[in-house]
Amino acid sequence: MAKERIASRTAPPPRAVHSASVRQEAPPRALVCDPDAQARRTVSDQLHRLGCVAAQAASGKEALRILRAHPIDLAFLDSGLERESGPGLAGELLAERPGLHLVLVSASPDVNAAVEAIRSGAADYLVKPLSRAQLGLELERVRERRRADPRLTAGAGDAAPVLGGWFSAEEIEKEHVRRVLAWAGSLEEAAQVLGVAVTTLWRKRKRWAL
């Protein structure tokens, strides 16, 4: 017993665990840009439930101010807000925050608009109302990019968008269709979101082997 007491007195204290080894991944920071207050709150609330920190902007000017003041990882930009703020708001946001995961949101499906949005640098094009599954998919894409390249924390690095102007219109459309099919519950739902007939979508899926 005496030996045990001596050993306990002389035993070295346990080594402290380095904080970096137990540090949790920082939650993504999102910016919801929409002139509709109710739409902003709805999307922001869903993002909070998904473990994301969300800020809101009702105008292009406010969106740029928030982006300059806070480390934003991804932004949901309403297409109506971009029209009201003048052409090029999406480009201004991307220029202000290189590597920003920008999602253009529209009230109605338009494949041509989706192609143009992604060609201009947006990561995706979604149609309202945004579902929890859609928001979760965008957040997971941000987290995956972070894990693949630790420099891609908010405001760090000069990462290019996932898709850009070097892709053909068909390649961009194919990628957009693939993403919609990934979260849609059925072919009919995907066709409705894309604004095309089910038979048209079926042929596209067959041609592109999606």
C-alpha cells in the first residue's frame, strides 16, 4: 500500500490534449439575400436547425456590407433581388469573397436562367420554396470543400466556383439536372422543379446516363 501511495505521488501528470485535436469543425456561415422578409426568416430558421449560422440581407447593398464585414461561406441570392439591385450583383458578391458558394434562387423554374447563373459563377440554381433537403445538400457541399482543402474557410483562399465559364451550356445543364435528380423524390418532382416535361427529363437522363 505504501509503495502504491509513493507511486501515485511520483507519477507524472497526464499530458494535456492539444486543443486542435479536439476542436470541432466551425459551423458554416450563410447569407440569405431576399427582399421578402418572411422568405428570409424561413430559410434562415431552417439553416439554423441544420447547424449553420445565418445572416439576412434585404438589398444588394446590405448583402455586400455583410459580406465585407463577416466571413461568409455560402450565400442564397434571390433572382428578384439581383434584378432590383442591377445586373452583376452575383458577380460582385463572388468578387468580394473568392470561393463563396453562391446559390441563385428563383420563384419559377427556368433552365436557361440556371445555365446563365452557373456560367456566371454560381454554384447552383434552386427554385422556391427551398426544402430542408436542398439546404442540407448545399451545406454538405460546403463542408466537403472545407475538408478537402482547409484553406476554404470563410474568406480564405481564391478557390474558383465548382462550375464556371469554361463549361459548355450542355455540360452546365447536365450538372444542374443531376443535382436536382439527386434530391428530388421522384422523376415527376424533378421535372416540375426544372420546368420541363417528364418525358423530356427522362430522355435527358437517358442520354446523359444520370
